[in-house]
Amino acid sequence: MKPRRFEFHSPQSIEDALKLASDFDDDFIFYAGGTEAIIGMKERVIEAGHVLNLKKIPRLNQIQMQDGSLHIGALVTHQEIADSEIVKRVLSGYADLSHNIANIRVRSAGTLAGNLCFAEPNADPPALLAALNARVVLIGRQGKRDVPVREFFDGPYSTVREEAEFMTEIVVPLGAEECRCAYRKVVYLNRPSAGVACVRNLVDGTPVWESWAGSITGLPERLNNVCAVLNERDAVSEFDVMQAAARDMAGLDVLEGVYGSESYRKHLVAVLAVRSAMECVK
Ligand SMILES: Cc1cc2nc3c(=O)[nH]c(=O)nc-3n(C[C@H](O)[C@H](O)[C@H](O)COP(=O)(O)OP(=O)(O)OC[C@H]3O[C@@H](n4cnc5c(N)ncnc54)[C@H](O)[C@@H]3O)c2cc1C
């Protein structure tokens, strides 16, 4: 199918983009790599009279360390993250995650910001960014605000971002003396059926674990019982972590569909919780 007719605009600054967004009064979409936007427009699930191409806005394509945090600009692609010497040095687990997203064509065009804003429920970054307590920076008519990734999503294809707000960067705090992180997933048809992220931070000499599941409900889900077991022992017992994950999954409404049944995906979470935790103590 062909998309509805639209006008293509390339604002040269954040201010220009916000002005255009205001002029078009919600009859627009932002456009970064286009990997989701183009499919959506062709299928006419996204209809907009104006497309605001963000790619001409300077300085949104940078990855840098600033004030002890990793800053990833809104135009940085998954492949650029995977190849970044900075990310490989400070968060090699996140570089690995990026390297394993989709295929080289999607990774080379698709941005991390586009992934988060589209909020496709079968996605890799949200679980690990939530486990790392990352935040996103949004800018809109009302000004700038920071939103923790843990609070950014409110369901499949839905976030707390206002239509006319755009994401300028993703910020990952790196305050710990040592940070190990890992993400493990099972993929079906190019997208994850389930994924689990694990982080082990050393804070004032004390290990602090976080374990989060993704691609199961449309939100990153904290595995509270898994976190408790890991924090109590600072060791990974396969039996205990699987039991804890099963308790976390009990009663949770998990999406059903082409990516697997509810029971299958819950089982995957338990297995992946073990694998991602093991990776953090290797
Ligand atoms: C075949 C295929 C396989 C895939 N497999 C995986 C996978 O295994 N794991 C995974 O995690 N993901 C997967 N993806 C998703 C992929 O990561 C995203 O398509 C990509 O990151 C989206 O980024 P983009 O720059 O292309 O966004 P676009 O398509 O340009 O935009 C997507 C949406 O986000 C909005 N948007 C984009 N940037 C901004 C911004 N800065 N501020 C506000 N709104 C913005 C747009 O308006 C649009 O609604 C897959 C996609 C495809 C097509």
C-alpha cells in the first residue's frame, strides 16, 4: 500500500522542529531512521500530513561521557552503539545487546530513540535500560523534562511522551565502582519473544543486583524475587533464580501471539534470568 500524501520537512535545529510540530498541530510524525515509521505509513497505521525529519539537527548523533553518565544522542543508531569504543569500554553488555538487534540493515538505520518512542512490545533495549536506571530527555512546547525509562512506557506502542515532544538523548548513569551488565533473549522472526537484563553494580563495596524482563507485557518488568535472591547471596544458583523468576511470573498478564504462548514466554524469562545473571559473574 502507498502512504497517504505528506510533506517532508527537515528542520535544522531543535527550535525549528518544535515550531513545525506546533504549526502542524499533531498532524505530523517525527522521523529518524524510518525503519518503523515507513512500514507504519505504508500500512496506514500511521497517517500524518507532515513528516519532520530529525536527521539534519546537529549534535544529536553523538555518544559521550559527561558527568559520570553515558549520553546517547537521539540520532545514534544501534550499529553505532555496538561499534562505539566508549560503550564497549563502559557498558560492554549494552554494546552486545545493540549488536544483536534485528539485522545489519535495521541496525544501521534504526536509532535507539526511535526504538523507545515507537514502543513496539517486542524490543530489546527497554529491559536493560530499565535495569541500568537510564533516563530519557524529552523536549516539547512546555520545555525539557527527564523521564526514567522505568516510567516511560505505559503499554504496547504507548509511552508517556506527548505527541509534540521529541527525545533528544538517552542518559545512562554510571556511578558504581564497577558495573557488569548482560542481556539474554530468545528471538523469533527477527524480534525477541522474551529477554532478561541483569546488572550487578558495586556500590561502596556492596554488590547491588537488578534483573528486568522485557518483551512480555509491553513494559519492562522488574523481577523482584530474582533481585531479592541475587542481592541476598551475591551468587547465582540456577535452581533458586528459576524458582524466584517463576514467582515473579505468577499472576503477570503476559502477551500471547505469534511470539509465543503465555506459559512459554514465562518459562523463557526464568531460563533467561539465570543466563543473564550468570553472565554478570563470569
Ligand atoms: C525487520 C525488523 C526487525 C527488528 N528487530 C528488532 C529486534 O530484534 N529488537 C529490537 O529491539 N528492535 C527491533 N526492531 C525495531 C528497531 O529497533 C526499530 O525499528 C528502530 O530502532 C526504530 O528507530 P528509527 O530511527 O528507524 O525510528 P523511526 O522509524 O524513524 O521512528 C519510529 C517512531 O518513533 C518516533 N521517533 C523517532 N525518533 C524520535 C525522537 N527522537 N523523538 C520522538 N519521536 C521519535 C517516530 O515518530 C515514529 O513514531 C526491528 C525492526 C524491524 C523493521
